[in-house]
Amino acid sequence: MAISADMVKKLREQTGAGMMDCKKALTETNGDFDKAVTLLREKGIAVAAKRETKSASEGLIGCYVAPDNKTGALVEANCETTFVAKTPEFVELARGLAKYVAETDGIADLGALMEKSIDGGQSVRDRVNELMGKIGEKLAITRFDRVATDGVIGSYVHMGDQIAVLVELKGSSSDEALAAAKDIAMHIAWANPDYMTREDINAEAIEKERDVHRQWAIKEGKPENIVERIVDGRMKEFYSRVCLLEQAFIKDEDQTIEDLVKKAAKETGEDIKIARFVRYRVGETAVE
């Protein structure tokens, strides 16, 4: 059967595979469109099996926030090389999945996401497999988070989609709250806090940190009767490093993030609080 340019174009539009790969698949299946699609997917699965031992530690973070700033999502997509991470198809995959996750409530886990049907019935797993067949590298969707609120969601994406942050503020839907959420998201991308407040740190971790500073003070020859006071002072520095609300705001170090939130609350007359934040950096959950 003669393979026309229109047939190749149609297959390429549905699968995203290269022109030559589409023509070859149609030729091998004697022009059977459905079989050609299946063949291209199988090629992707074969690539995945062949490159199973490879590390997919590069990639990008797909980030999406709805126009009303009420729902948002982060999705990490991984590949083997930075070159592939910059290709239009890979970027489209990550960003498209972030939008899909934000708009789809109730996705239980990563396994459930991979089986979800997108793009006219094609599952996420099939789309990833097809793209692997086209690119020839190991690809993986490694994690996602969805945030929904009656307040606002601020986002920030940094370093060519290598770091992305979502911040949920509750208590207000005002422009002031949204501006604060975006500023806090930018700050988190830079400061990478481990906790929201010191109360979120478990007692064992706090005591371990105190003991480090206690031993340090003793080795410095500090008088025994002031060691605990010294430890208390150094713990304040510790909290200001790891707790978001106690960190100095990156754009104005004279105020803390807690001060920034209080300022927005005062401007709006509303009880604004940071409900949660999510920060992704590419490679934190690298697929080996």
C-alpha cells in the first residue's frame, strides 16, 4: 500500500513521533493506522527496557496555576540529558501534565496518574512511551502535587524550570494576598526552608541540634552556667535558617516572612495565613 504524506502527517500529529518513524511504522503495518500507533508505542517500551539501568536525573518541573489562582500543580518529568529536557515535546509533556493535574481532582497517586487518559483517550503512560520511542532516552514522571484553595495560590519557577514553588495563602482572595503569595514563592525557591514553623520540628531533632551547639560551646571553653543561654541564642539562628516564617525575606531582609504575611493581612483587613508550600527541584527523586 502506498503511504501518503497525509497519512504520515496524521500519525505524527497524534503520536508526536518523527516523520521518518511514522512513515516506517505505516510501511511496516501496510498503512494500518491503529497498528502503526501501537508499533510506535512498543518502540517506546523497548527503549525503556533497553535503558532501564540508565539514570534519569535531568528534566524539568511543570508548573500550572489556574487563571482564578484557586488550583495549581507541580509535576516533575525526568530524562537522561539536559538536551532532551529543553526539547519542545518534553517541555509540552511536563507543562501539559501540570495543567491536567491541576484541573483533575482525586488523582490518588503516581500510578493512577500514569493510567489517566489525556489527549483524546491516550494514557499518560502511553504518551511517555511514545516519546521515549521518538527521543531514545529513558523518561519518567516521578512525582506530582496538586493544591486547591478558597484563598489564593502563588507560584514561582526558576532556573529554566529546574526549581518550582507553589504557595497557598488562606483567608483572602485579594490582589494583595496574591502578590504576597508570589513573593513568598520566590523566597522559598531561593531559601529552601525545611519547615513552616519551629513547632513543625519534632522534639528529637530539636534536642539533637541543641546538643550540637551545647558541645560546641563547651569546646569553646564557655562557662558552664551560660552554656544553655548560648545554646538558646544559636537555636534562634537555626530556626531562622530552616523555618519559613522566621526567615528574613529575600527582597527585604529587615522583615521576616511572618512580617510579610502580617503586612498583607493589615492591608486587606483579613486573617491571612500560609496554609502550605510545595517546592520541587529537578533530580531530588532521580530515577535510577
